Amino acid sequence: MKFNLKEHLAKLRETLKPMTTAEKLEHLWTYYKFALLIVVIVVVIVSFVVTGIINSRKEYLISGALINVSIEIEGLNYIDADYQDVLQGEDGKKEVQLNNFIFEDPAKTADFEMTSNAIYRLLAMVEGKMLDYIIADQVGLKVFLSNELFQDLRNILPEEELVRWQDYIINIKYGDDGDEIPVAINLKDTVYGKKYFRTEEDYYIAFVANTTRPEACLEFWNYLMALETAE
């Protein structure tokens, strides 16, 4: 006898109709568990494939990370959704990506596993060239200064900007000759910092050494600094 799916589903509906929800679930699991498992597996696989296709079509306009930064929601929006609008990201294909990481000083934390996992995640983003800048507190900056991951600001910002913010710049020594290189700028006393940071802590911006979007980094800096003249 030839199997007729339409008739089989009609009979199944009639069988399930008088049952309670619990009875329906039990009946389906008893007689159709393998079919249900196959459906679930197929759905999961399709979901992964679709997500992969969507992500492969995305263009990140700029990607940043906040490390231990306490910031107002308006400040988050300013460098995320608002900035995406400025850059005219559309249809989910162009995105401004902002990631948030929380961790303590690895030398002092009692939850070393949580902190190390956060650090590894961020390092993986750097290794995959998926990160352009970070804004971090002193702890976050210290951890990544030790990894020599930051761009020489002279490769990103024009000389006049470096002179303008020279009192707020963090310099570190690279190499055997001990040359000092500017790698981060304290944002606390900028208009953005005064307006959106929730605490009086020092928060620094630095650009990732292997960024593939140095022009986008400069544009982002100019976007932040536009508040200086807008106020």
C-alpha cells in the first residue's frame, strides 16, 4: 500500500484532537521521536548555513570593543547605532560593530577563568582582523599594552591632533632601542567623556595594530572629536 502523507497527517490530527497538550507531546515523542530529531537537526543545520551566508555578505564599517567602560546608553548609541546611520549602513549588510568585555586585573582577580576567557575572545578578534579600536579602562589598557597590540597613533592621526591631545597621550617603549610610541589617548576630559562616561575614571582609546581600516579609524576619531566643536 502506497504511503500517503496527506492522509497520514489528517489521521494524526484526528488522533491528537481529543488529547491534552501533555498527551499530544507524549504521543508524538513515542511514535515520531526519530522524525522529530531529524527535523531538529535539519533546522539547526539550515540555521547555521543561513547565518553563515548572511554574515559573509556583511561589511563591517568599523569594529570596536569596550573594556570595563561604564557608559550611558546614549553614549553607546552614539558610537554604535547613531554612527551606523551616519555611515549609511543599510539592509543589515553594512554594520558598525561594538563589543563589550568585562574583566579584572589578571594578577588580582579571583575569577581568573572568566577574565582569561574574555581576554582570549578579544585576542581572537584581533588575530582575525575583526577589531579596529578599543576604549578601555586602565586595567584593560594595561593588559593589552603588555601584548603590544596597539597601533602607533602617528599612523592614524594627523600631527595637529597629536599636538592637541599631547597631555592625554599614553606613550610606551617598543624595541631594544626604547623608542617611545604614542598608542592611546585618555578620553575622560573630552566632551564625549564628560557627557557619557558614568564615572570619573580614565578611559583610553587605542587603535589595533593590524587593523585593515586605518582610514575608518581616523574617521571614527573625527566623529568623536566633532563633539568638541558641537557643544
